[in-house]
Amino acid sequence: MLEKQKAELKKVIVNEMKGIGVYKEEFDSIIDVFAGMLHQYQVFEKQFAESGYKIEEAYTNKAGATNMRKVPLYTAMESLRKDIVAYSDRLCLNPKSLGTMEREEEGEGTLANVLKTLEK
């Protein structure tokens, strides 16, 4: 079941990357990791909803003091969100990274300048 869901996510990611013209086969291993993170996040979201979106819980430390702390599931989700954003940047799958890529394409790079000089 897990592999099927991960494969479906990978297919969606590849299609999105192809749609914006940034897909290369060499990215498949990082796409696998990214698909795995997205799947984990979906599982965590379901568990979080089932918990009633519980963010904090009482925790008693070794000294016997009871304090409120974030539930481990929420902490894992926060960390995973950051990783997902980092991977989506690398794969050009978010507006920020895509905008940067488009600006680079619109600007004239060194090669374009050299070619223009040769045409003259």
C-alpha cells in the first residue's frame, strides 16, 4: 500500500515538473525522497485530524514538574514541512523557486551575450 501511494505521488511530481519544463531523469532519486516525505505528511495530517488537532499536552519531567509541550506528532509535522519546502525548492515546484528560475531565463546570461557578439 505504501509503495503504491508513494509511486502515485512520484508520478504527480514528475508530471508537474514536466509541465513546467524542469524534469530530468537524474532527479528521480531526490523525487523518490520528496514523494516519501509528502506521503509521510499525509499520514501525519490524518493522525493529527484524528487527535482533534491537538497541539499541546501535559508532560511531567524527571524532576516531577508538569509543563505543557508540543505533541511529538505536531513537532514531526513542523520539521517535515520545512524539509518539504526545501525539497520543493530544489525541484522548482513552488512559486518562489519557479519565479527565480524564470527571472534567470529572462535575463541575458554570459553565453547569450557572447552569442550576440558573434552574430555582429
